[in-house]
Amino acid sequence: MKKLLILAIVLTLALSLVAAPAVAAAEIYVGPGDSIQAAIDAASPGDTIIVAVGTYTEQLTVNKSVTLISDTGDYRTTGTILTGAMRIRLTDSAGGAIIQGFRFEDITSDVEFVSICVDSITIKANSFKNIISSGGVIILSRWGSVNTAIQDNSFKDITGHAVAMYSGAEDTGWHIIGNKIDGVTGTGNKSGFQLFGLSDSEISNNEISNCSIYAGMLLDGLENVVIADNIIKDTYRKGIQVANSSNVVIENNYITNTNTSQRPDEGAISIYPTATNIQIVNNTLVGNYQGFTVRDKPGVVAPDVHVNFNNIYGNEGFGVGNFAQGGGILDATNNWWGHASGPSGEHGRTNPAGKVVGKGDAVSNNVEWDPWLPQPINLTPHEPVPPGLLHTK
């Protein structure tokens, strides 16, 4: 009996040490007339809150790792509309939260996703249309966040930045992918993307057009960032600008009809002289006011800035212009300038008598362009080349 009693006690203790089974994540449904915030408050981390077809106006605070999703999870098919004065605050306990598939329409104030030191936030497959605000649509991370994803969203006719990030600390591991921006107006420097302080991140496969007040991408304080496979067209100022940054690759982008304001030192792609270790490669810069420029700012262009193996042609001003106030020689070798004879202009290809014989885009002083490519790089442009601009002989 003693042995049996001891065995029973041991089994009881063993069973008491077995962890209780994990509670399965729940799905919480919100219908018209219900409160989305009440559902968030009632949810546990890991739960999914599904918002049914209807129109909602709420100021929301997300303070746990929940998925907040429309009925279909895709703005193209959903009838779930968020309107009026919308704001979503993500507190420091909201790491892992997902906001997906909503239509933000006819908003009368800034649409802010304010992230305070929150990691692994996903803003995905939402649309933002007719946003009347001064600040912008997405304002993420004021104090530094890791692994944020802004993916497959649509922005149409807004009066602020489409995606704005102002950080007092570096944000790392961001993925800004597959977004479409059409129509950024307003006043000041409102751009498609305005991102300050970003490292170890990618900005890829986005399409930005009709930025009638400023730039396609305004980028500052980057470190180890890749900007690739984007389409940028029809901007009042530069297409992509990078300042005060290092270790940046800008590749495989298609940029046309930028800097329609014809600012003398701005181009489809522009950098400040303060940018170092910048690789500009395999881009198509066609039909802009200017192709690539180093801005007319203090400093000397860094020797590790390389502009190579791009198709640069049909641009009205310079194909490549180096306007750094301290000079320096910019490496722009091995590019296609729109003609087999190479670049034109007084600093382009001339014969021994000084006559200009290059028939491609012009280059400025302090640009090394020789050798050049006698034919275009075999790139498949994202869009058809503007008529009359491709010269292959």
C-alpha cells in the first residue's frame, strides 16, 4: 500500500507539472454598428478581428499583437470602409500586429499609424483614397521600429505624403514593397515616400506617379538599403533623392518625366555630395529633365559613388550632371547614352579639334564617362519606351 500511495503521489505531482494546453487564437467578428475598438479591447494576443462590410469611423488604439482585417483581406474586393477622422495608434505592446485589407476613403484628417518602438508591424493590402490632410497617410515609427512591412497598398489622390516616417532612432529591417501611389498634391515637400532614418531595408516594386508638388521618393539617413524595381513617373521635382546616406544600391528602376519644374541640379535620381558608397546600376532613366545628378550642395562627390550600366537617354538637360560644390570626379562609365557615339555636350565626346561628335545625352563637367556602351543594356523596361527616344545606331 505504501508503494501504491507513493506512486499515486508521484503521478499526481507529474500531472501537475504538465503545462496547460495553449488557448487557440480566436476570431472576433465586428459588424455595422459594432465598435472595432471594443473588439480590440476584448481580444487576446494572436486573435484575429474580422470587420464586416460597412462604413466605420473610429479613433483606434492597438495595444496587442492582433490581426485587424476586412471581410476579404484585400482592398480590391472588400466593402469595408474606414472614413472620417481615422487614426490608428500602435502602442509598444502591439508588436506583430497586422492591419490588412481596408478601404480608407474620404478622410478629413491625417491617417496615422503611429508606431512607438513597435516591432514586426504589417500594413498590407489597404487602399487610401481622397485623403484631405496636411501630414500624410502613414506616419510610422517616431522612435525606431524593426521589421515593419508596408506592402501591396494603394494610395490615390492624397494631399500629404503617401508614406512618411520620421524617426529619432534608426529603423531597421523595413520592407516597403508593391505599393501603388497615384496622385500626391498639397503644399510644401509632399512626396510619395518621405523616409528619414532607415537601415538594412528594401524599397522595391513600388509604382509612384503624378506627384504634382514634389518628389517620388525623398530619402535621408539611409544605411544598407536597396531601392529596386520601382516605377516612378510624372513628378514635379526629382524622382528619387538620397541624402546623408551610405551603402545604398539603386537598381533596376524605370524613371520617366521627372523634374518637370526643370530645377537645374535635380534629376530622375539625385544624391547629395554627403552620400557615400552609392551604386546606381541597371536603371532606365528616359524622358526626364535630367537623368542622374549630384546636387549643388557643399562637399565633394565621393569616389565610391558609381553610376554604371544604365540606359540614360532622351533626357532634356544632362544625362548625368555633377554639381557638387567641392567638385570631385563622378564615375559614370559604361552607360548607354542614347547613341553609339557616346555622350554629347561640351564635356561629352569631342574630336581632336574640339568638335562635339557624341550624339547621346549631354554630360556635365567632372564626370568620367569613357568607356561608354555602344548599345542599350538588354533590360526589359517596366513600360514601353516613350516614342522616338530609343536610338540604337
